[in-house]
Amino acid sequence: MFDELINKLKNDTYITLETTPGHSPVFSPIIDKIQELGLHNHVDAFTTTDNPLAKLKYNALFAAKMLQERFNKPVIATMSMRDRNKIALQSDLLGANEVDVRAILALTGDPATISDQPHAKGVFEADSSMLLDIISCFNSGIDYAGKPLTHKPETLYPFAVVNSYAKNPKTLQKKMQKKIKHGAIGIITQPVYNVESAKQLLELRDLANRECCSENKKGELILGIFPITKLRTAQFLSAHVPGINVPNHWIEALRVANSRSAEEEYKVGFELSKKLFDDLKEIHPKIHLMTANQFQIAKDILV
């Protein structure tokens, strides 16, 4: 299952779909909706998020296991440094390994200060590089302290994230390079909103890989897409989310459409998003689609 996914990442088209577990003890309604829409037939894998924005959600590792069992497709489970120390990270990886949850998206995580849980405190023993290093240790049959594990784990596949925009592109290259050096085989970008930005990210990936080649390590770039169908979403992302650049012509087109009707606003936003998906797939068919569980939009984009 995972070997095929990594082969597609390196040599073929590669499409993943993000799922966000809910504030609920049941994840199955999300799985049922995916099956109802037939989305599993249009993607190569899924991802599960890990308490994004520090809000309490269903566990990403359990959600990944359920998705894999239903669709027999690999799932990349997110793990953040915010909520676990190195003991808990390793313990979770050991348990996940036996149930075949073995693709891990390593994140530092959003700050606990924005959590919906009163007085929540972040752990943050280190950034996501530590989790990538832990995965490298496990793949060598040892724990992070260098102690041999009783049984060597099945291979783990580490992924990471990077911003899609920076005023100084060199900073993006350095971040990619750091994640590749720590073992990431796939680097998912924050949402990209124009082809020029995508091309620049691909150039930075090439530079990062060249810098890492002496260590025989290489990472593939996966372009993130988050469809925008509302003006307020475009304005929020542009103004308040670091590392994302929404072009002015998107905001202006949505503003004009919004002044006409909600239907026109949705139509214009969807058309911009669909064209972006098709254009990006043409130049680099490695895409991660994020729709905040709006799975009908995901299907309309993919089909």
C-alpha cells in the first residue's frame, strides 16, 4: 500500500485529500460521506489532521486507521509537537505501526494559546524536526535514546509542510532543506494560488535537493490547494495567515461577484479554484487538496 503511494509520489500523478476529524467521538460519518460521493476513487491517499488551531478533535491516528480499513488506501496521519513529549510521540508511533498507520505528517503545531480548552499548555519539546528524527531512528530499529527496539518497526514514511510564500524565497528553500535533511520524503505546501508561485516553489525544491544530495536525501514537493468560494475566506487568508498569498485579482473578482449574489460569488470562486487545480496539475501533478471537509467541492474539483 505505502510502497505504491511513494512510487506515485516520485514517478506518477499523486493526489491526496485532507480530512479533519470532528469534535465528536465518532469519525464514521466523515468516512460515510466520502464513500457516498465516491471520493476514494479519485484520490491516491487521504490525510487526517491533528487538532488544528489547537481545537479539540477526534484523534488523527485512529481516524487514519478507520479510513485505511474502509477504503484500502494509505492515509498520512498528522502528529504535532504541541501536545506530546518525546515519550508520547514514540509510544503513539509504536502503537500505530502495528495497525499499519505508517505515513506521518510531522508538524510543530499551532500555539496552545489559541485553544478552545481552558488554560491548555503546549509541550513543544522541539519543532517537527525532532519527530522526523524519531522516525529515522525507528526505521533503523532503535528508539530516540538509541536503545534497540524489541522488534524492528515496519517502515515509517515521514512527510512535512512548508509555507507557500515568503518575501524572501531563500527562507523557504532553507526550510525545505532542513526538512529534507531530517528525512522528509514529501513536503506539502500551504495553499498555492497561482502558477508562478508554484513554479518558484519547484525551483526552490530543486535547490534544496541539490544542497542535500551529499547526504543522499531527496524530498518531493506536494502543492497544497484550498478552494476559495467566498470573499471573506480570501480576505482572511490574505490578511491573517502567514505564508499564504492570495492574488489581488482573486479578491477583486470575488468582491464583484459578492456584490451581485451569493450564487455568483460561489460560481466565480469555484471557477478560479478549479482552473488553478487544473493548471497546477498540468505543471506538477503532485497535489494535496484541502476543503475543510466540504467534500462536494472536493469532488467537483477532482472530477
